[in-house]
Amino acid sequence: MKKFIGIDLGGTNVRAALIREDGEVLCVNKSASNPEKGAEHVVDVITNLVLDLPDYQQAQAIGIAVPGLIDSERGVITAANNLAKLVGYPLTSTLSKRLQNKPVYLANDGKAAAIGEALAGAGKGKKIVYYVTISTGIGGAAVIDGQLLMGRHGFAGEVGNMIVNQKDKAYGIMNKGAVESGASGTAITRKGKEKISQDIQHAGEVFDLAKEKHADAIAIVEEMTDDLSNLLSSVSLVIDPDLIVLGGGVMKGKDVFFDRLEEKWKSKIFDAMTDAELVSAQLDEPGIVGAAMYALSRESD
Amino acid sequence: MKKFIGIDLGGTNVRAALIREDGEVLCVNKSASNPEKGAEHVVDVITNLVLDLPDYQQAQAIGIAVPGLIDSERGVITAANNLAKLVGYPLTSTLSKRLQNKPVYLANDGKAAAIGEALAGAGKGKKIVYYVTISTGIGGAAVIDGQLLMGRHGFAGEVGNMIVNQKDKAYGIMNKGAVESGASGTAITRKGKEKISQDIQHAGEVFDLAKEKHADAIAIVEEMTDDLSNLLSSVSLVIDPDLIVLGGGVMKGKDVFFDRLEEKWKSKIFDAMTDAELVSAQLDEPGIVGAAMYALSRESD
């Protein structure tokens, strides 16, 4: 079975792993990333982590997932709050030179999680997988026949900006009624503060109150599933996926909203489509597995 | 240059053409289809039309476009109001036997128009093309790297059912607030009857009144562009196409709504995406050219 190296590079830590093509994690090494020390330092850290992986030489290619905007063709980070000194740096080509000239591919961490779930997680074996992450923001990605759909500008999947209602205000640069402004973790927390108490600090508290039958909390969750089901319905009508995978931190509260969301989504697509599935993300390690699966997908492009 | 045969089979007429891979129509034959006489009769008619095309033997494959639901894998019509006697009939295999065992591929006429526009019309040379038809109903299709995206159930592109507003009622089997119920030709006519006069017979009359600054007609067109721009924005955020092509009978009134629609659509996507284009369909013969391009796409699948 082929092997790949997956690297999950964040502002605090970096993890490097040797991963089989079926997604099995064979070995993981971890270190502080210290990106404030500059790009060369980060390259040294990553190189050492990889060299310390037993049998790393067997890997066919290397994938790196980073939290930021990236130019996947050039292998360069174009914007990243926590990796500012790496912006514009030739990360993939430098790493490739340090690591036996193996091919190195760079992906946004959300896109990496999507292809990880599609190829090695909840979507394994499915032809068309749509991944939606519900976290601070909302994003998505389509994986079709094992390949990420990037779109003309790399914006395919920026579904957080999708207009799902006419009643909400516009927040930031997002559309009036955008799903991210109504159903993200940030939005649930904001609504909790507005409608329940200024003491609400995160979405989980609203979900806990909904479990305790707090009427305002239940109403917030109902709005959330209204908005999200419109998003999922629109995604289904555009690409008719076999499976939609929901990931992201807000899924910690899925007990409160998942069944209701699934019911509303199925009511908003055609009956013949309702054997498509809605499931939770499965990967314990979406960063490293996703990075490795991204490398696999690029190698079989 | 390769050649293909495109067949546009309708309830009244059938057209068969020899078409070059660049979309150039070399020769067209036409006949009454008389589908009420049964499937064997229709096969005879099509066979004779093809045999009468000079150099039809040079064609690599044959595509057929029909107005109905089809099973593209089995090459069988599964539902078609105007071709009822052909439902379930082994159309592609029978035609193939009659025509030198050439490969024969069957497509819905909307999907055929989409791939025709993508490969030989307004989308020629573009990587990701989305086609939207605004007619009695509203439908769409994505063509990615020269291939139609069909989806799990063949429902990819059934975007007429996309929820674009919360104010409209539910009509038929469509979602409450579905774009087809607010912005199709049928919807414009219905709104014209409700808000202007019971004498309104078709959408074109509403557009004419809007040109004459009739306030209610202008309001109907404003709602239409609100709804359609939400649809186009959602499509852009899901697949980030290079180009969106608008076709269908309602485009005869484009002078009244196209520029406003484009403006609203661009205001509802990210600034970095606004170099994507919104254009009118270009093909004079979407049926035959689309059928031929569908055959081409299946042969290069």
C-alpha cells in the first residue's frame, strides 16, 4: 500500500505523520512551530519531524495543511494570521529540496479536512462528497471522484456567504442573510447574548440551555437548523452528493440539532434524493490525514 | 477533426445532424417524429434521417437529446410527457444496432443544452461552466473539465427548487420560496395576472410593461432579479465557475433584466470572484449540438 506524509502546520504546533493510502496513521511526530522565528526555522522544524519518522523514505509525496489562504498551484501561502512570516515564502519547493525532492503539496486546512473525510473518513468509497465545517465560521468543499473542486478562484465551497434568509442583518463582509451570520458558532453565541444573557460565552451554552428546554435557546437552534438546512438543500440541488459530512467545533453540540437539521434538509430536497446521507465527520486527526490525502489526490490527478 | 451525430427528439419533430467536434453543424435532416406511433416507428424515422446524412459513417458516436427524465447509464427514457411510448424502450441499444454499432448516448435536453453551450457555445475553452435555463421552469447543470456533473441521482442541477426567499408561498411539489416559483416564465406570468391584469398571457408582456415604466411590472422584475441573483450567488459559492450561461425562453426578455441581475449577482459574491462572467446562451441549435457534444463528452470520459 502506498504511503504519504501529512503535515498539519499551525501557529502553535506542527505535526508530521506517515500515513497509509487508506488513511491509517502509522506514526506521528509533533513539535512547537514557532512561526514568529521565520520561515527558515519552520522549514527546519518540519524537516526534522519528517526525518524522525521511521521509513519516511517510503512516502510517495508530502501534503501540508495550513490555516490560511493558499495558492495551491504555486505552493505558497497568500494570507495567514498565525503564519504571517511564511506568506509568500516558497514553502513547498524548499521542503521538497530538503526531503529527497519528494513532491510537496500545500492545502488550506479546511480543504484538507474535506478531502481527508472524503477519502479516509466518513466519505470513504463515495463518489461525490460534500464537506461542511460549522465552526467560528462556515465553509465547505466538494470532493468529486477523489479530487477537490477548487473553482476558478479557489472559492468553490465558500458557502458561509450563501444567502439563506431575508430576515438577518448583514455582518462584516458577508451577505445579508448569509448562513455564517445565522448558524456559525459565532452567530449562535451572538444570538445567545442578545436573546438569553450577556453572560453567554460560547455556542455550547446555548445548546445546553436548549437541552433544558429554555424557550429562547430552542428558538435559536430552530433558526440555526432553518438556515443550515437551506444551505444543505442548495448544495444538494447543485451537486447532488452521495454524502454530506458535517465537521467543525459546533458539531460538539450535534445532539441538540443534528436530527432536526437532517429532517429539515430532507424536506427541502426531492423525495428521490433522500437516500443521500448526512453524517458527522469521523477523523480524529483531520489535519495530518487530510494533508496526506490531499497529497494522494494531487499525485493521482 | 472528429465528427458526431446529434439528434434532437421532440414530441413533434426530430432533427438529426452531422456535427464537427468544434460544434460546427455540417448537415441537418428533419422529420415529424410521430411518437404516438410507437418506439419502433421513431427508431425507423431516426435511422432514416441519419442514413440520409452525407458521410454519416464518419461519425464517431451518436447523442440523443429528449425532453424527459432519462437513465443515462442504461440509455432509457424513464418519464417523458410527449414521448410516452418510448418510456422504458431500449432506445440507445436498438439505434446502435441499426447504425453500424456506433455508440449511442441519451441525455435530457436541458443537460444536452448545457454541455453544448459549455463545449461549443458561450463556454468554449472554459474549465468550469454553469448553465441555467429560465423557461417554463428553471434548471441548471455544471460542466466541469468537459464532463456533465450528474450527481448521485441525476439531480445535480435541479436548482429550480432552490430556496431563495422566505416570502413566497409553496407551489406544487416545489419548496416554499423556490426560485422556480418566483422567477420562471410561469411565475412571471402568474405575478402579472395577480398584480397587473388577468389578461397577461406570458412573461414577455410583463417585460414589455416594465420597459414602459409600469410600476407593478418593474416590481415583478425586481423580485425576479432578487431571486435569480440569490440562485446564481449560491451556485458561485458552491462551485466557483469561470462562467455562468443563461438560456431558456425567458431570456428573450433579457434587455429588461440581464444587467440588473448581473449587478445583483456580483454584489452577492466575494469581490475576488467578480471576474467570472455571466453571459447569454449562444447556440442557435442547442438540441442537436448539445446531443453531439454529449456524445463527445461520453466518448472522452
